[in-house]
Amino acid sequence: MSRFDTYKNSFPNARLTRSPSGVLEIAFHTDGGKLVFNGHTHEQFVDLFHQVGSDADNRVVILTGSGDAFMDAINPDGFDFFSPRGYDKILREGKKVLMNILDIEVPMITALNGPVLLHSEYALLTDIILATPETVFQDKPHFDFGIVPGDGVNLLWPEVIGSIRGRHFILTRQVLDAQTAKDWGAVNEIVPADRLLARAHEIAEGLAALPPLTSRYTRIALTQKLRRIIDEGAGYGLALEGISAAEVARSVAANS
């Protein structure tokens, strides 16, 4: 079992704070500002969610971002999409990070402080999603890089907002505003930015007051279908993403 003091300062891109009642806030960041996602954070977050899920003193978990975005910037540093061993690492981490989020067996809240243009599947695996009026959703980088969106967004968006809407969202790189996301069931509340974290903690403290086994087993009960979806589909989707990345690499090599 993990202990908070042993891992709270272990993650360069996640600022961890925990209240006396066991509400753990995880704020993604890069050098204190908004997160720039890359291959190093991809690897880092696998262990982050494992450690959080292994700490029985965590009673509720809040995910949020820093600066003006939850996650809207990506850098290819640390990724190797174009060799078999390099992509094998991405595939294994991509599967594991989703299962490690689901293995956090306490209620989870996402407080979206701004745009979510990549890895929105992290939020969709939590139980309560709060957004600001400035929050928008889009799956942008996959098609920008010319690769299949197979990392979980392909599984979760059709599940959350409906099959036709979800496929349209992915295929057209639709920009989904906060109100539409709320109307379609992907957001629970829209909260002014200056009230976002206060509202997240208000909900979290109420959940932390539940008996520990009640809150833990409720999270487990509510996520069984998501666990099946991820277990059955994540590896396949990521494999398809890898094949498309290999084709991109071949095209780049042929034209260089």
C-alpha cells in the first residue's frame, strides 16, 4: 500500500495536496503553468494513478488542471510512435493508465478549468465532471498527427454522449462547448472559474463523509461497465493507432 508522504512530491507534472478528511487534489501542470503533455507525462501518469489508487487514506480524488486549460497542448518529446518497441511502450502505458484510473476505488471528480483538447478520456472515467463556461472539448491531436484516435476516446465518447454523436465528435474534430456537453450528458455542472475548485471540494467533502466501504464499493459498482469497455477495447484501439502511426512514418520516410 502507498503512503501519501512517499509519493506526493514524486511527480513533476502533478501537484498533489490532501485535506485532513482525505480529499486528494491532483493538479496537472508544467513548471507551475498549464500542462504540456508529452511522452514523459504519458509514462509518469501511469505511476501517478497507481500510487493514488494504492493509498487507502485517499477518500475522494479531484482531477484538475493549471493555468487556463485542463489539457490543450502536446509535445512529441519522449514519444516514439515509429518503431515497434517504441510504440509497444506507448500501447502498454495507454492501456495501463486507463485501468489505473479505474483502479482508484474512491469517488472521483474532475474540475475542468478550461479546454480539453486531448486525453478527455481521463475525465470521462471519473464520476462527476464540473466545467467552467470557458471549457470546450475536442479530440484534436490524433488527426493532426494523422493517426487513429484509439487511446480510449473512441470508446468513451460514444458511450457517454451516444453512438452517433460520439462518432461525429471524433471524426469531425467537433468543438463541443460546455453547455452542449452538459446537455448531452458529458458535464454535470457549469461553474464560474473562480468557484470551480470550491465547488469540487464541497462535493468531495460530502462524499468523504460517507462510510469508507460505502464510498469505495459505490465507485466500484458504478464503473464495472466502463472497466469492461476499457478492458475489451483499449488494446485493440491502441493497436490500430500504432498501425496508422507506422503508415505515417513510412510516408514521411518516402518523402524525405
